[in-house]
Amino acid sequence: MTNSREILKELNQKLRISNTKEKKQTSFSRLVERLGNTVSSIARDITGDYWDATDVSGTGVAKQIGLAINRARINPRHTAKMRFLTKKVHVVQEASDVHQVLVINEDKIHGEDTVRVFGKIFNEGNIFDVPTDSFEWREQRSYFQHYMTTAKSLNHLMTPMHEIANDYVQEISESKGEISDVEDFATRFAMDIIGKTQLGLAIFPAATKSALAHDINASIDKLANPRTLLFPDSLIKYYDTYIHRSKSLEETVESALKMIKETIKVNQLNILTTDNWLRDVSIKYRWCRRRALEFALGLKAGDKSENAVRLAKNQWPTKKAKTDWYEGIEKDQWYKDIVEKEWPLALQTCLSTMKKNTQFTDAAAKDIYDLLHSTEIGKDAALFLVVGHETTARFFQFTMTLLADEKHKKVLEIMVEEIYAYARKHNKKPEEFTKKDIDSLVYMQAILIESLRMFPLVPVLKAEASADFILGKVEKCESKAEHKIAMENRDKKGDVKIKKGDFIFALASVSQRLESNYENPDMFLPERFIETNSDDVAVLKKPDSSKWYPFGIGRRVCLGKQLATQEVGVGLIHMFTKFNLLINEPKRYDNVMIFTLRPTCKVSAKVSEYDRNNESVMMRRR
């Protein structure tokens, strides 16, 4: 406790200094914004009216990045460079280069662009906003792993997933033979699963889901765009507001948070009475840390003094001081008592008061209620909705589109046959499948992998070099030691020199369709991920992570990859064993790279239902 008290003492001494600094920072921010406004006319000429990275017909940054992508495609080294203002960007596509950047040299790059994106739009200090070597990152990642990667947690989610999928089957049955908007359908499906299984949002109206997805995605699109890395925030804000005439980031985020808070209010009792991430991690995590500070400083629960308010905002002298203190108390018995004894008691008192609809008399219980309805928790919920729904929705949408394509009829028939053969063998209905059952469907799993190869969730991974390093023209190495030897014997003519401050764009959407990585890369061939084992049994072939990285690669690989695969698997089983889907839209595969691959036009699907009890119909279906 001695070290902890010294840190807190230092913090108290610096509170007054912080007030003065805040005023200076405000004045500086205003000056920066005025400077940004001054050069707005220049920015308009440079950037044009469309900032999207794939807009090769545009001007400025969009055109430069688009042209660099095209140069990298035809360059035998599959790399290209571009310079925009003071920024240098390296575009890499070759498997070895991707592996060198994101794995071998991971200690020489800042986190991928998601770190900046989620750090700006959501609470500072969230899992995407802290260094990968920090205690907070390890701690928060362990919480996510508990809810999104363990066999126990994923099995627990199967029942509600089947229930939600059945709701959408009912919706299709009542749709008069058409899914009018496949993107909206997939978005609501993914958001429903995350909202109801992870956030306790039992009441989640369709209109709210669609509107919320629109605002959240608009916010992420603004921040994930490459312009965020290349231009000052003030210039971008001015461009959006006065030139592009669109909502500012702040306005878009505020609109989304308002809807989330309203949804939380409607579901407040369900959130606090069921097992879900929002209650058991987000609220509990913040409440216990507040109580720890109150205990250490001798403050009373609910104290609204200046120090208490500032401390609640995590205004520490340094980030290291905060990390050191919290890491230190994890082993202290008094903190364990807060987590294991005080939290359950305060939660029970809070629920009792809410159910009786009476005034709170217990400050600790009132703190839980206030946290539940706070902007902090609203942003945490938004964070989970974003990472849990947007990528999965696009995954589900493009996979549905591939299987509803008449050209892929044979693939669909094999998948449905596999599902029913497995159901008959194990004497259960498809809608009763467990996680283990879904994992055992080798051909369907291959379909999911192939779909992600053709339409990766996050098409461009962006990183900034924190130190100089060299990309050598060497074969992929499994270890840093092996890579070191390869670099000593390399042909230096193929070197790509990366300097500190340079940006590197790894293009999954391009490299996963290179002929050097896959034969017939533009064809939908799930069989490429199936092989035969020594017993002559078909098994899943694990893809090479440097040639297939739709979930990212390295330490920040997406924690939700198993959850997403399970969600989409459940969706496919329910949709394609109950309906015939057909999508004929000529531009159904056209997409644009923003944060995720987004379709460029509205796509609808024709639907016909068949008699599931008629075996002859089933046989024709197969």
C-alpha cells in the first residue's frame, strides 16, 4: 500500500496544476481550429468531395491511395509508396511482407488503426486504446476472452442464438417472398445477437437497431478513413461541416449514444438481473475501481468533491502511475473484498430499490444505478455493438449472397446435405445443434473461411512505424530467429525501408485474391480449405495466417472471430435449411473499402419456403 499511497499523494498535488493546463490546452485547441479553417479552401481543392480510399477517380488522398493500390497489384514486389503532405504510406500485399510488418516487427509498430478509431470515439482506456504490453490491455482482454472465446461461454450462447435465428425465420416467412434489404437484415440479425446475449438488451426494436447501426457505422467510417491518419482533426471537422455538408463526428456519436441510453433504460432490470458482459464486466469493473479509490483516499461513497470527481475521470499524473496502482491492488485482500463481497451486496440492494421503485438510500447501490445510465457505460455498450455486429453483419451478408447465387448452387447443395446427414446421424434437428456440432460441419466451415477470403471483414489494416525497420524480400519465417537469418542472406535490392512515422497499409482485400497466394482466386471454392487426413476423412485445412487475415494478425487479432463464425454458422443453418434464397442483382458483389467492406448498392433476395417434412422435397433440395 505504501507505493499506492505515494502515487495518490502525487496525484492530489497535481490536481491544481491540471486546472491551469486545461485552460491553456483549450486556448491552443481553438488556435488549431482557426488555423484549420484558414486553409480550408486549399483542403477543398486537394481532397475533392469524396474521401473514400477506393475512389481512384477522385482527387487528393483518395486518388493517391487508390493509385498506390493499383501500382502494388502489378509490381512484382507487390508494394507501393505514396507521399501525401508530410506523410509517407507503404502499401504491402505479399504474404511475407504482411507477416513481417504485423508479426515479426510487431514491437516496432503502433497498434492498427482501430486503436485510434476506438480510442477517439469511445472511452479512453478501452481495450483498443491501450498498449498491448500493458496490464490494462491484458486485464481487459481476459474479460473479453471469458465472454467471447471459451468453449463454455460459446456453448452457453447457442440457445439464445437459435431463438434469435428462429425469430428471423419467422420474419422471412411473413415477408411475402422477399428479403427487401439483405444488408439491413444481416445487420439487425448480428446486432440482435450481440445486444441480447452480451448486453442484456431483451427489448431491442428493429427500427432502433437499424438507426443505431447507421449512426455507429457513420462514426466509425469517419474515423477509420485513411484521412484520419493524414490530416489534423480540426481540418477534417471543418471539411465535413462546411464543405461536405455532413454531420460532424460529434453530432453522429451523440445521436448514437442517445439511442443506446434509451435502450439501456428500457432494459435496465434485465441488464442487472442476467449474466451479460455489460453488467459483469463493464459496470462491475468501473464500480469496483471507483470503490478502490474511495477506500484508498478515505472518501465516502457518493462524495462529489472536486478531488473525487477528478479521480473518477481517471485524471492521473501519468498513465504508468494509474497502471502501476491498479496492478498493485489486484493482489490486495481489501480489493478482493470489494470485488467478491461489496459488489454483490450493492448490486442486490440496487435491484431491490429499483423493483420497489423507491428512492435510493444506499450510496454504493446508487452508484451502480448511476453508472448503468452514464455516458461511460453507453460508450462501452456502443463499443461492444460495433466490434460485435458490424464485421459479423458484413460476414453474414456476403456469405448469404454467395450461397444465394445461382452459380454456386452445387456448393449450397453440398452444405445442406452435410447438415441433414449430420442431423440424422446424431438424431437431432439442425436448430438443436451445439457449438461442437457446428464445428463438426467441415464443408460449412470451409464455406465460412472461403467467404472471408473473398470478402475480408476489415479489408485494410493500417499501422504506424514506431521505429525504423526493413522489409526484406524473404520467404515467410515462423520465428524472429529464423527471420534474422533470412535477412542476413537476403538480396538487398528487394528491400523496402520503413522509417519511424511511416504508415503501412496491409491489404487483405487484395492479397487474399493474389494468384501467388491462391489458385483461381476470384472463384468461390470452399474445397481449397479441405484436406484428407491419414484415415481418409475430410478435415478442415487451416489457412496460412499471412495469406488469410480477415480477423487481423498478431497480438491484436480479433477476439470475436469464434463468436462471429458461430453466429454466421447458426444463421446459415436456419436460413438455408428452411428457405430457397436467390439473389440476382448484377452488382451484388460490388463493394467499397471503408472500415469494413460495404456493398455499394441495395441488394434484395427472393425467398421461397419448402416443406421440411417432405423427404422427396428434401432430396430434390439436395
